[in-house]
Amino acid sequence: MVPRHNFATTFDFMNPKTLLRSLTPAFLIKAWQDIKRQQHRKQLLKWESEGKILSQADLLADFRKMGIVEGDSLMIHSSMRSLGFLEKGPQTFIDAALEAVGKNGNLLMPSSPIAQLQLHYAQANPLFDVRETPSAMGAISEAFRKYKDVLRSPHPTEAVCAIGPNAHWLTEGHYLQATPYNPSSPFARLMQLEGKILYCGVTLDNAGTHLHTLEDVVDFPHPVYYEKSFNLRVRDVKGKEYIHKTRVHNPEWSRKRLCDGLIPYFEEKQVLTRHKLGRADCLLLMAKPMLDAMVEGFHSKGITMYAPEGK
């Protein structure tokens, strides 16, 4: 029998969604996911039959309403199924986003090959091929990865794709970095460009990558990284293979994240606004002011994604 105090140690402060998932058998999770996919397909067919089809122009209008202008540097986390029926699928969304930021702007999307825990991925010692390894960040991210002129950062766990005049600078700093979110990463460099982060149909709980930038700029008190680093294999765009030594998240602390608990704080600091894009609920954050707010909250009240209301 597992002692009661050990159980409490494992599950104290765990995100309720993460706790529920950890206690649910895998076959039940898969069955539920299959049901949701079937329901989504039926809904899409219904919208199509009713003529409720979203065009590039429709999405561009929504981008403009939320304040995306030409010249912006914009990172998008997205859920395809939340948007509604798109005229040309992911292409409609991507082309609208590219038109929104214009030729002088930069469009970025996460392109991580990892759908679950970084630790399990690293322990399997896969080869990350910058050109060929699919993105596990959804249909829109994977379609964007294949777009002409899109560059992908060579980080084996938290790759980012980018297009625009600063795309090379945004992605090149990820080469051989010990942590994925350090000041040379695309996540931090977006802040230097006064960029924006759009969560489209997703929230900080399942797409809060930028929150980790705090951990590389302050003396962070928690062991959020696993105790050992991993030497992961990478094949670059020229086909050359090398070893990238990187750290991955500690699953024990990943389970304690309460990322959405930071939303009221970000709203109070006026760095987050709510919008609609198509049928999707969206959160839009100003990247640099978001980091400034996190640093301020951390030093003044101990606010983090693990303690969104402070100590």
C-alpha cells in the first residue's frame, strides 16, 4: 500500500485537469477523444451544409478587430477544431494571418515534435529532423511548417517556425541552447520585437510556452527542470547531424502548473485581452509587457504559474 503522505506529495497543487487525466485509464481517454472527433466532424458538415463557411477575408477582419496590424510580429498557438468550417482548411487561417502581419511583419508558430511529456520524448532518444519531423502542435502548425520560406528553429524539444524579415534571427538563436526558453530563443526574441502572442481556441493551460521565459531571467526557486540533461540527435536543414544537449521539464513540477490562474493577473496588468476569431475564443498577450508583469509579480508576491495568486 502507498503511504498516504506519498500520495499527497505527488498530487498536491496539481492542475485539476492534469490530475483527472493522470487517474483516467488510457483506453477511456482514447474513447473520449474519438467521440469528440466524431462530434466535431458532424458539426463541420452541418456548418458546411448551412453555408457557414469562413473565408480568408472573414478571418482577416477578425485579426484587425483584435488589433493585429501590418508589421506586427505575432506568435500563434491554435486549435483547428475551435475555429469553425474554414474554406480551405488550415491554409485559410495561415493566409489570413500572413496578410494581417504583412510583408514587413513576422509570423511564428510553435512546432514542437512532442505531444506529451518532454522527459519521455528525450528518454526515447529520437532524431529530430528540422526539415521532416512533423509538428505535434496541431493541424495549423503542421501546415505552416510546410509553407514556402518558413524557417524552423533547430531545437529538438521546442522548435518554432517563423516567416518574415526577422525569421532567420528569430530561429537561429535556438542552436545548442541548454534550455528552450532562454534569452536567445524565439520566445524571448519575440519580446525584443515587441511582439504579440495569440492563443486561438487554446489557453495558457495547454499552450503557455512563453510563461517559461520567466524561469530563465530570475533566480527561480523550484526544480522545474529534470535533474539530468539529454544529448538529443538533430539533423539540420543541410542534412548535417549533431548532438544538442538540452534540459527537459521535470514532470513532477509540470503537474503543478496552474497556468490559467494567471489570466486575471495579466488582465489586471492590461497585457491580456479577450477576442473572437471565427468561432474560437482567443487570448491576445503583449509579449514583453507579459514578461515584465511576470518578473514584477514574482519579485513582489511570488507569483508564478505554480502559484498564480502568489505565496
